[in-house]
Amino acid sequence: MKSISIRLVLILVLVCFAVTASGFADSITLTLIPATGNVSGPAGSTVGWGYTITNNTAEWIQAMNISSDPFQNGTPNVIFDFPAVAPDSSVTLDFSLVTTAECAFPPCGMYELTWDSTAPGGFANNGTFTVSSDFYDQNPANPGAVDLGPAPDASAAYSASVTSSAVPEPSSLLLLVSGLGVGALVLRNIKLWRLP
């Protein structure tokens, strides 16, 4: 009888732990701005993402790390401000390259990508941003705040594409007229040199 009671207690503890762990897994979310996660710009330009981090837990979270899949044909730059997020609240910051009411020291947002000037039109980087956080018993900025350990990671898919930046070619007629004009100037100068 005693072994059945111990087993029952162990099963209940494991079930409670599994419910608690699964509750935490969906309780912190990362949403990109724009919400689709898709940004685009011509070769040589800078594009980027803002973010919303939502904390639906009973504890504070403090963002500790951000990672992404690798980028090609451009230079990525982390501009994330690693916010602390109160229980049952969210923090949002748009991507900006200029000073705004929310962005005193640009660039602001989560990540920026400056395309190489030689990046081919239509090229795209696709991947996932992942934010790692720790749980805290109170605002992490407060003296005496206790780090309660890692919180579940929050991830969001992104895409960055190079828009076509092809320079339109001049028309054939324009090239013909320009060539004839240059030819006429050359002939005129040759005739002027031959005059006595």
C-alpha cells in the first residue's frame, strides 16, 4: 500500500510539473514588426525589424540574448535593447533609422540588415530570430531582484529580400542620336583644323 501511495504522489508531481512546463512554453511570445516578418529594399539599402515581446507569466522576464540564422549578401547588426517585461504585459519597439518619440538614439528595433551594393535583385534571406530570457521575481533593475533561471525561448520567422534595382537602359533612338551628335562634332573639329 505504501508503494502505491509513493507512486501516486510521484505521478501527481510529474503531471503538475508537465502542466507548469507546458504553460511556460507558450507564455512568452516574440512578434516581429512588420507582423509578416518580411522586409525588402534595394541593394545597398538598410532594412530592419521591430518587435513585440509578450510575457503572459506571473514572473518578470529579462531578455538576455538574441540570435538569428546566418545572412548572406548583407551585413546584419543587432540593435535590440534587451528589455525587461513585466508579468502579463508586453514591450514594443518599431524599427527606425531616424529619431522618433520612441527612438531617441537610432537605429532602434531588433535587427537591421544592410544589403551589399552587389546583392542580386530577388535574393532573399530567410530564417528565425530567437530571444532568450531569464525569469526574475521582480523588476530586474531593482536592487535585490533574484534571477529565477532561464525562461523559454521566443522565436519568430523572418524574410529579407532585395528588390530589383535595375537601372533602366537608354532607348536605342537616344543612343543613335547621341552617337550621331558626337560624330558631327568630331567631323566639324576635323574641318576646323584643316582650314588655313
